[in-house]
Amino acid sequence: MEKTQIKPIFSVSDFIAVVNQTLEYAYPTVEVEGEVASFKVNQGKYVFFDIKDAGGSIGCFMSVWQLRVPIEDGMKVIVSAVPKLTQWGKFSLTVKTIRPSGEGALKKSFELLKSKLETEGLFAPERKRRLPIVPQHVAVIASTQSAGYADFIKILNDRFGGLRVDVAHVQVQGTDAPDQIIRVINYFNQQESLPEVIVIIRGGGSADDLSAFNDEPLVRAIAGSRIPTLVGVGHEIDTSLSDLTADVSAATPSNAAQILVPDRMEIIRAVRAQVISLLPRVLQLIDGQRQSVKDMMINVIDAVERAADEQMRRLLSLRNVLTQLDPNVVLARGYALIRGNVKVGATIEIETNKVILEAEVKNVINK
Amino acid sequence: MSSTNKSIQEKTAELNKLVEWFDSEDFKLEQALDNYKQAEKLASEIEKDLLSLKNEIQIVKQKFDSES
């Protein structure tokens, strides 16, 4: 006797449910790469598009809040999604994340978001805040296992000390990285004792590795941080939208450490130079004082000499007067000196330059 | 930190004040040597303090893998 096999008869709804269960068991999440087509956003909430290649096309659905990077038709993307049969029997992918794939798509997405955020003024210079010259308390967001973090800490410790450094370990690439970094930014912004700077660092990598730093919610979280931000992502040539939004952008994690704190050796050199510069200044002042005393002495000697000359001149003048008054000088000029009573018959003495005469007064006539 | 409780900033400010004194109208030659010695002492202390400073690095214990 032939064995009969009982085949289940499903209702349509049950069959759809069974297919979905089977799909969920077989492919809880799939990653599919393809080109975007018929991209549209409905009611500002729901995103619909097709992902296709030369051999086929699948419809995709996602919420607008899950869309973290700008997408447009023709862009090559990788979607992480749950395959699903809808109640209308249409197969579709419910997308959890979507990211551009390949250099061209990454660049296109970067440029689209950059243009959008630039229009909103997120990169405007007037938004930039200054970092403290010597911060006391800083927060660092990095992968603590990365070479970039090790470089940052080494240079930070070499350059300066005395800082409180709170480090939050996060993934710095991959689809989870932006959300982790956003959570840490929020965490530090909610602390009672706020750090003075948030430093976000990541070493070099491919464009895809660094694309986490071009995530729109992350860029907005950096822009919205009430704590000033310093971002050092990738190598010198890499510029992410996080770099452009940060208050200060560093070329590399090492450069971030250089920007964050002054070099203690430079301070020491400057302090030494400051003190050394005092000595020549003191010597110069001593020389100045010496010259001043010398000048004063010269002035005093000049004054004394002038006074002495004046006295000498006066003395000579008096001597001339006295010379003119000397009776011998008068006699030498031919005058005579008469002594005795000037009356008739009296004997008088007449002294000339050369002789003394005795004479008798014969007559006296009044003038 | 050196024996005194002054911070590096306070010592630097003090040193700057001393250096300014040498250019000010208050400058007196008789006091210059004392002030110079004081500036040298402050510079040595600042150097010593700066070299002895260590950073206090703490890893945040909270995990950020998912919304807590």
C-alpha cells in the first residue's frame, strides 16, 4: 500500500508568516551590495528605494531616521537588512543601515552631506570656540587599543602633565562607531564636572574606515556639544565632516596632543631665557648709572673751573686798580708829592720820582 | 610640586612681575641683585614642577556599545 504524505494547507497569512520565519531563521540579517534606484522619501518618514545590479532588483524600505548619510539614485551602497515578505506578497528588504560603497559613492555622499551642513552653517568660523591654553580636565574618545590613541597619550605625557584625562573606549570604525561616539559625547556633556575639551581621535585608515566620521548624527552631536571639541582623525590628507565641524581640527591624533597642551620643555626654555635676559639688562643699567655719575662729575669740575676763572679775572681787575692807585706809579708819571704846611715862609718837602727837595713857600694863591 | 604650595601659574605670574620690575620706574640698582636671585629661584622651581607633573589617565568604566 502506498503511503500518503499529508501536505499542509496554509492560509495566505500563515504562509507569509511561515516564509518570514524561515527567512528570519536562515538570514536574520543580510548585507547586500548594489546600486540605488527610485529613491524617494514619503511623508518625511519612510524611505523607499530599489537596490539593483545587472541581474536583478529588490525593493527596500527604511525609516528616515535610520538614514544617516545622503543617498541618491545611482549610488553604490551596502545595505544591512532583514529580508521580508510583505502582506501583499512582495519581497523586500527592511533596511537597518545603509552605507555608500566604493570610493565614488563615499565621495558623492560626503559631498552631498558637506554641502547640506555647510548651508546650515555648521562649519562656520564664527561657531568655533577656542580651547583653553592649558586645560586641567579633558575627555578623550578613542579606541584604547589603537596606535593613534597610543601616539596621542605618549605625546600628551611628553608635552605636559597634571591633567585629568577621562578616556572612553569606543569603536572608531564600522556601523556601530557613530552611535557609540555620540553616546560618549552625550555622556561627557552630562557630567557634573564638565571636561574643558572633548578630544576625538582615530588613526589613519581607508575612506571606508573613516566614513564613520562623516555620519550625519555624529557630526550634529559634535556641533551640539557644549564642551569644545578637538577632532584628530586619520592622516594629514584626510578631512572628515567631523573635522570640519569640530571647534579645532588636528591633522592626526599626535597633532591633537600637540594642539591640546603646550610643550613643557618650550615653557622651561622660555622661562630660562626670561631670567637670562635680565643679567645684560642689569649690566646695561649699571653702565648707564656709571656714565651718569661720570657726566655729573664732569659738570661739577666744569662749574668749579668756571668759578675759579671768574675769581681770577676779578682778582686781576682789582690788582690793576690797585696798581693805578700806587703813589710811586703816580710819581713815575712826573707828578710830585708835597708834605708840610702850605703857608708863606714855611718849609715844605717835595718828593719826585727821583729826589726829595726841601723848599720855602714864597707865595700862596688860592684858586 | 616643589615645597611651596604655589601653582605653576602663580609662580609664572610672580616671575613675570619680577621681570617687569626690571623695566619699571620702581627699579633700584640696590634691589636688582636680590630680585634677580629670586627670579632665578622661581625659574628653577617652575622647571622642577613642570618636569614632575604627571597626567592622571582614567578609563571610563561605562560601556557605550548600546543605549543604556
